[in-house]
Amino acid sequence: MVRDSWMCEDGAMTKRQLIDEILTVNPSAEPAFLADFQDGELEEYLQRLLLLGAPRITGDAHRYDRYFENSPAANANPPQPRTVGFNQPSLPTALAM
């Protein structure tokens, strides 16, 4: 969340404040790289980071069953495991035949 104490009187953050806030959300960002961007671009990036960091709504996965019920992948028959019997010849023996 953007810290209110960092806001200027007009409600905007300085470039340094934007970069510092971005670094709290994304510590792997390089300050020198971020400094090359305009204030508006940094604000947009910070908002995207905050949006991505927001918790997502989770729930019952069965509510998606109806969506996938006509999917070809959902209707495909899974491959059956092959069983090798003890009476079958081993691979080298079968190849020699």
C-alpha cells in the first residue's frame, strides 16, 4: 500500500518516493533503472505492482466444472497404464523373434 506520509501536499509522490515505494514491493528492481522513467510511468508501475500483490479471491474449484465440461481435454480418456505380465518375453527376447 502506498504510504500516505510520503504524499506531497498536492497528493503526488516525488520520484524518489515512488522509487522507494516500488523497492518495498519489488526489492529486485534496480533504483538506477527506475530513475530513467518518468514520474507517471513509475506511478503506473507501482499501481500494477500493488494490484498484483492484492489477495485473490479463492473458493470452491467445483464452480469451474461447468466451464470445463465440454473441453476436449476434460473429455479425453486418460491413457491406461500398461501391465507387463510375467509370461511375456523380455524386450531383447521379443526383438530377436
